[in-house]
Amino acid sequence: MRDDLLEQFIVEARELVLQATDDLLALEYDQSAGARLDSAFRAVHTLKGSVGLFDFAPMGIALHAAEDLLGALKAGRAVVGDAVIDALLECLGQTERWVEAIEQTGHLPPDAARIGHRLARAQQSHPEPADTGIHRALPLSEAPWAQDLLASAGSAVGFDAGGAPLVAIRYLPNRDCFFTGDDPMALLRKVPDLLAMRISGRDPWPPASELDPYACNLRIEALSGAALEEVRTAFRFVPDQVSLQEISRPHGASALEDNSVGHASAASRAGASRTMRIDAARVDQMADLLGEMVIAKNALAQLAARASAGIDQNELAEGLQASHAAIHRLVAEMHKAVTDIRMLPLRDTFRRFPRAVRDIAGQAGKTIAFSMEGEHIEADKSIVEGLFEPLLHVIRNAIAHGAEPESDRVAVGKPAQANVSLRARRDGDQIVVEVTDDGCGIDPAKIRRMAVDRGLVPQDSFDRMTDAEALDLIFAPGFSTASEVTDLSGRGVGMDAVRNAVEAFGGRVSVQSVQGRGTTVRLSAPLAVVMSQVMTVRVGRELYGIPIDGVVETVLVPARHILPVGGGEAFVLRDRTVPLLRLADLLNTHGAVTGSGVKVVVVPVRGDLVGLAVDGFAERMDVLMRPLTGILAGLPGVMGTTVRGDGRVLMILDVPELVG
């Protein structure tokens, strides 16, 4: 049960860190956004409470300090500034890394205690007094609920004109407070010098048969003879749920200080690498499909029994066709149901970038206006999670290489602040994500010179290379335009890593740039990768699979139309010369002897068409592809395997890698 609790903690911790980070970044741009401050406080408070269930004391120490700092901001004892936001974001960033470590090992790293205390000290050093102004003394009549409470309990508490002020308390616990670790009555017991209390229902009580015992429906009103700050300390974990009003006694008048604030917003949905939340309706749909599959299985078993008893062959054939049609429909529907379950919005990946942009821009000494669109677009879980690293690298390049220094931008008539945008959209069964900057753009001539100097292309190709071909060279391994190594660039790990990461889940990367106006890097990937359709081809005695979305067409090319070109072969397809490669040669196996015609699969590779000569075409198949593991992991030219109907293994080829 503890393992299940830990898994739930990991999922919720990521959600809460993201929520608090979103709120703090929004608060940095709009310091009057009180609701964002409330939300950040509640997220950190809930996370700190969850940490208390486990032996993660260093994390609890750091988050406790963050909670105190946020509480000081809410109470006006500290002011929002860059240093405060930096300290809080550093704590959240470390918390995120700790959660990753917990997921991998089940415990915090050895240096967690040292880091936790350092983070706590850093946050404790930041609160600065804020100018809270002078509160106008208000008559008690302007606080009717406090007046009513005082009238009902005034004689009991000995209210008189010469005594010390009283603090009137109105506490409205959140309806889900029991699930977030808050105990309203335990909090009240911590209120010093509690003099009177009244408990009522916030809303009319429903009939007993409709009562939800897990929903809090309390309105708690109380009077305390302690100082306002002492009472506020008792409620410091729930300041968004309590109003404190100080009532001064001279001449029956009172000064009123209302510290009520809005309720915190709930955290949104985020998937973890091993855990994801699923809509109950989608689970119900799969359960219904499973029931239908059981029926289809029973029907097939009955048909098999009748076949053993010797039924008519025509009747058997009709029964088999009907059974196959039913199973085919159910498999298609199950495929869609599984695909739907695995679909996640890009929101949770996108939400990690504003903070990253802030950090990267700070390192680069640049001011960046960052915007996002399309966070609601859904894609397969593996795609959503796999996009983060390549997108982070592209965004880092947009800031480090694309965005010019402010002085350079102003000199050419641009706004001082550079713009970087992250946009996502659907394009058929593909998801397209673009990172665009309005920076200096990429100089194709500079790329050509650097590529020749570094031996990436021969000198004789320099003049014949188009601008588009030159731009594509930024994806060459080890290529970098950085002149020196920094924290952001120049390490030789460049856009080739982006292309490899995206192509690993069946995606593609391209770049467009205009000098002086900016650059757009476009990543496209399939929406779903659970099941795919492949075309099987024969090479010698073996069958291989090629993803159908990577096949342009199949053609039969007469042998006399295949011409030698340099050290290879080519043929003409609708006035276009297409290089021809023998799949048997690429696989280092034996193929059949070429007859009067060559069967060719035309595929796109790096923006060009390539023909693959095969010995024959076979059927199309819907397959559940499995990645290679063990000693076969990383085998070049093979993206995965599946099992054929006869029980043999079918290797599915990665054609671009095989050709490249």
C-alpha cells in the first residue's frame, strides 16, 4: 500500500510544483494578481503536507520555508521582487529534481539535507517589510457577523470599553479540506485565548440520505483575546479560508482589519512516466469492449466445436468470415479506445517552458517575451513526454543564437525585447509544434563556409548548395555556430540531437529562416503510436515491414529503364530522377535475381524521394510494434518488431536511418 501511496505522491507532487511555478511566473509579471499568490501558497502548503507522510525531511524543511515566505507575501510582511521569486523558483526546481530521484530510487539523494537547509536559509533571508498603509477605524456595524457573535457572547467574554482588543474569527474550511490534511477543529484548538465559538452550516444541511460525510460544510466563527499576529499564526496554513477582524474596545468602537482572500484554485493534470490519470468514461468503454470480445471468443469456440462435428464447408466458411469481421471491428475499436486512453494534452509539457525560458534568458542576459498556443492539443503519452527535451534545446537555441542583444535590436529598429513563441496544432493525423523567434535569423552563407571548413561537405558542393540545403546542415552531428563554450551552447551537442530524438518516435524536424527577421523550427510527429499499419515486402525468403505512412507509392520499373549513375543506379519517375537502392544490399542479405522488371517502393528520405528495390510485395498489416531490447537495442535501420499471424517475428524497418 505504501508503494501505491508513493506513486500517488509522485504524480501529485509534479502537479503541485507545476501549479506553483505557473503562479509565481504570472505573479512576477503582475504583482497585483492576488489569486495567483493564493494558488501558489495552497499548492506549496498541500505539497508540504504530502511530504510529511514520508521520510523526506529535507524536502519538508525547504517547502516549509517556501510556505512561510509565501505567507509573508500574502500578509504584506514581504514584497514581491525578483530575488523573492528566484528563491521560490529555486526551491520548486530542486523539489522537482528530488521527486525525480524519489521515483527512480525511492529516497532522496545523500546531499538532500545540506541542500534543504540551504534553500530554507535562502528563503528566510528574503522577506522585507511592505508598506501596508494605515487602516481606517471602522464601526462594528460594518462587520455584522462579528457584531452578532459579540452580541451573543459579549457578556461571557467580559467585553468592556477599557479592555484589550479582541480578534473576531470567521473560518470557512474548504470542502475538500479533509483530503488535503487540514483538520478545522485541530486548528481551532491552536488559537490562543479562545473565548467564544459558534459553528453552523455554510449551506443548508441536506437530508441524511444525501449527506456526503467527506465534504466539509462548516462555518466557524470565534472570538480570541490574543493579539492579531498570534491568531494569524495559528491559521497561517489556511489564510485563504479565514477572515480575522480586530475589534478595539474604547467607546465601543472598533478598528477593522480584514485579511480575507479568495480560495486557491485546484492544480491541473500531469502525467508521470509510469503513471497517468484516466477518465473513468474511457475505462468503462474498454470494459464494454472487453465484454464484446468475450462474446466473440465464445462464438468462435462454438464454431470450432461445430467444425469438429463435421458441419457443411460453406456454413463453416460463412461462420469464419462473420467471426473474423466481428473480431476485426472489435480490435479496431479497442485500438481506438487504447489510443484515447494514452492521449494527453500538451499543456503539462508546455507548462515547464516559461520557467526554463526565464532561467535561460537570465543566463544569456537577454529580455524575452515568451508566448504559447495550442496547449490543449492532445497526442500520445510517449509523444507528449518525448517532445520536452528536443523543444527545450530548440528554445535554448532561439534565445542563445536567435535573439539579439537589446542594443543590437534597437539599432536596427526592432523592439528591445525579443519574442519567442511556442505553438502547436493538428495537421490530419500529425501534431505540428513550432518554435519561432524574431531574432537575427540564420545566414546560409555562414553555414556553408563553416560546413566546408569543418569537412562536413566537400568544397566542390559549396556553390551548388541551395539555401535550404545549407540550413539543413545545422542538423549535422557536432555542428554548432557558437564560437566558445558556455552554459548554453558550444558543446557540440546540437540540432542533430533534436532530430534524432524526434525521429525516434516517428517524427520529423525542419527549419525555415529569414536573415534579420527570425527563425522557425518545426517538429511534426504522429498523434498516436500505439498501433501502426505496415506494408510487408519480400527480400529473398524473408519478409520485412515498412511503415505505411512512410511509403509514397509502389511501382514496377522495367529493367531497361534503370540507369547507372556514378557508383549507383537511378530511374525516372514522372520526369524526376530517383536514386534506386537494393534493399537486399542495405540489409546485407541475398535477394532474388532481377527479371524483366524491378518492384520498387518509393519512400521519402530527408525531403527527397528514394526507390527501394524489393523482391515482392505482400499484405498490409495492423501491428503493435515493440521496440528492440537487450542486445538488439539500437540495431541500426530497425525501429521495432511485431509477431506475424504464423508466430514468426517481423522486423519493421526504419527506412530513413537505413538509407542514411
